[in-house]
Amino acid sequence: MITTDYLVIGSGIAGLTFSVKIAEKFPERKIVVVTKANEDESNTKYAQGGVAVVLDKVQDSFKKHIKDTLIAGDGLCKEDVVKLVVKEGPERLEELLLWGANFDVNSSGEFDLGKEGGHSEYRVVHHKDITGYEIERALLKRVHQLPNITILAHHFAIDLVTNHHIKDHESENLTCFGAYVFNQKTGDIFTIKANSTLLASGGIGCVYGHTTNPVIATGDGIAMAYRAKARIKDMEFVQFHPTALYEEKGESSFLISEAVRGFGAYLRNKKGYRFMPDYDKRAELASRDIVSQSIDSELKKSGEPHVYLDCTHLDIDAFKDHFPNIYKKCLEHHINIETDWIPVIPASHYLCGGIKVSKKGKTTIDNLFACGECTRTGLHGANRLASNSLLEALVYAHNIFKHHSKKEYKSTDLIIPDWNDEGTTIPEEHILIQHNLKQLQALMRNYVGIVRSNKRLKRAIKHLDLIYNEVEDLYKESKITTSLCELRNMVNVSHLIIRQSLDRKENKGGYYNVDNVKNNEGV
């Protein structure tokens, strides 16, 4: 067993920002960061766009950024949270700069601010088209300078340790005491006991298969919190990015940044018709939910597998300078953007709901905090405004840090039982896990996608129950493997998305159910 002051699950911007801050404030305290892949592998690493921050006080203002966020969230944002996050943006950006993060500047030496869908002004601070990668680099460099932070790479958090695991533990409140962790290289399972645990485990994109997220985005933190009886909210609001590079084989999709449309690219159908002005006066710069639903409508009408993003009219040299990674990726797929349209399709991108937290990042379980995409803070409402996610992670990591700086520090001498896998065997049929995974992903794409219906959702529940029973049986009789745990987590997440979709009776933002349209029209 490892005993630490703070356990952080996840090594993206949310987890590392908190770790750096708490390590600098309390050099005598220990922080253990658990991450299931390489230390730099996270959703943060793949964030292309940037950080939305109000810096140009002449053209822009906090009021405008707040308004844009509220409009995108379609009436379901918590306005006090939106104001909090937006107004803290400049200070949090300053800290990133102090830690060594670099952002693009113009010929005047000022930040080269970008504009993305849903934004009324240029306010997105970026590093080319690999902003997340640059932030992750800077944070990891700072982490390695702090001796009281230990990163355990290739370690998978299986389950949170709560009162339920401890015999004769008397407590009025449900409390977290750490987690059971699987060393993927040795196969050992051990306990990390912590005075405070932070879930910063990222998103759920792999539940849909076709996603802009990395393969690690399997909803682990949300599923662990759900099994531990934490409150989970707004899971129906899955944001689909409108423009992922279409690949016939499917699976994870390369993201064509929203900033490309902000740069002036047009969406066209196979006939070359620019269709977005028919759906929204903002055309290609409408919010992601509207653009995704519009593309979905075009694909249903045409029967085509994708639409196109046309960049041929743009300044190609300027495009290469702004989006070198995207330009290179297109060339690798034999797409020359000077002459060719880019085939694109919506793909699962971001979850607006998750573990319900307070402004201090507190979950409904004592000593358990959460930050980043795995949370529901109230900032995004029904639909996230582009480039608000990195900002949210920075602000909430800071709020959680502030809370811990003032919190009375109590160590615990509780004895936590070891992980018990007596009677289990090594799963010989890995094919069962892969088969169920493919079934689950197809189920979510076909029944719980951009446009939903009650009939499809109810069918999805029936199919999911069959998968759930098979996976739970396999889990109970098998030695732990990462793929089995991830599948189990994705089944839990899928259940939450479907059930909370059925509970929503009004279409908002990223959630669209055809039956809600009929009901609201009195049909």
C-alpha cells in the first residue's frame, strides 16, 4: 500500500495544474499522480484550438465572453459559474506563461488571437494547431522540477475506496479514502491511501468509437464515481465535433479544428453546395451543436457518408502557418487543401456533463474532488463553447487548490483491505472483450448519436442490458486487465447517457430528440 497526501487520477491539464500548485504551496506534502498510459497521454495533448481568454479590452469584454458562453449553453449554464470562469481567465493564463507555455504572437508582439464557432470576438490564445500539446509539455516540465510529485505511468485506477470497503467503519457521510490501482506492467494491484483524491480523468469519446479523443478516453473517472455513488448529471449532452477527418475504416478520427472554419473555410455537400447559411445566419461559425445537426441532416438527405470542408479559396501560406499539423495530416491522406476539399464527418468530441461538482470542485462524496472534462460544473450547460474547456480545467484546478490551502489537514490511520481477486482466472478469450466493445460502440453510434428518439433509446437500453450482464460476469470471474476495466467503465457511462437522455423532455444544445419536437408541437 502507498500512503500519500493527495492522489490525482489523470495527467492532463486539470490534474497537473492542481498537482503543481499544491506541490509548490506545500513542499512537505506528497502528491501521487496515476495515469494509465504515458505521462503525457491525455485529452489535453490533442486539444488543437486553444484557451478562450478576454485579453483585448477594446474590442472584447468579459460581458461578451459570458454572453457567448450562455448562448452556446442554450439556457442551461449556471450564470455565476460562467462569470467566475471567464473573469479568472487572464490570471490563469499568466500562470501558464510563468510555467513556460508558449503561445503564438503577431508581428506587433501581441497574442495572435483566434476566433472559433460561437465566439463574437477574437479571443482564443493558441500555439499553432497543437495548443494542448504545448500546455502539456510545459506542465510536465514543471512537474519534474518538483520532488514531492510522483507520476505513476501505466497504472490504471480500478475503483475508489470508500466506506463500503472498510469493515465496521462508522461515518455519517460517504467518504473517499483513495483508490485501488492496477500496475499494467507487473499485473500487481495495490491500494493508494490518500487524504484527498482528485479525479481528472478526461472524457468518454471511445464509447462511440468514432471520436476525436485518444484511445484512453473511456470515461473511467465518471464510471468510478458512479459506482461509488457520487452524483452524475447532464450525461445526455455529448458534443459532437462537426469536422473530424473522414476515414473509411472509422475508429478514432483526426480533428479538423473549429479554428479552420473561423479562418474562413466553407462546408459543402457532394454537389458543392454551401449549405450552412440555410440552417443558421452565422453559417459555418454557428455553435457546434447546430453545425453537427446540420451536417447530420445533409447526410440523411443525401445518403452520403460525409460532407466536405473547402479551404481552396483561403490564403494557403497563411493556412500552413496557422495549421501546420492539419495541413500535414491532410497531405498524408493524399488531400492537398489548395485544390482538394477535405472529407469531414461529426465525431464524438466532448462531454458537457459528468460528475457534479461545486465551485470548489467538491463531489457529493467527502474527500473526493473532480476537475476537467469528467465533471459537470455548470459552465457548459447544454453545449460547450469552443476553447472553454482548457479554461475551465485551469480555473477549477485553481479553485480546488485554494480550497485545500485553507482546509484543515487531517491524516487517517484507517486500515484498508487489500484487493481481493481470489477465485478469478486470467481471461483466455480476449475476443469476448473486443466483441462486446464493438457491439457497444455500434449501439451508441446508431441509437444514441447526434439525433435521438425515444424508440431508439429504449432499444439501446435492452441491448445494453445484455452487454452489461456478459461484461459483469466476465469481470467477476477474471483477473483484472485494462481492456476489461475500460469496457466495464464504458458500459456504465453508456447507461448514464441513455437513461439521462430518456429523462430529458426538451431539446437543448447538443441534445436533440425527434420525439421532443413532436411533443412540444402538440402532435
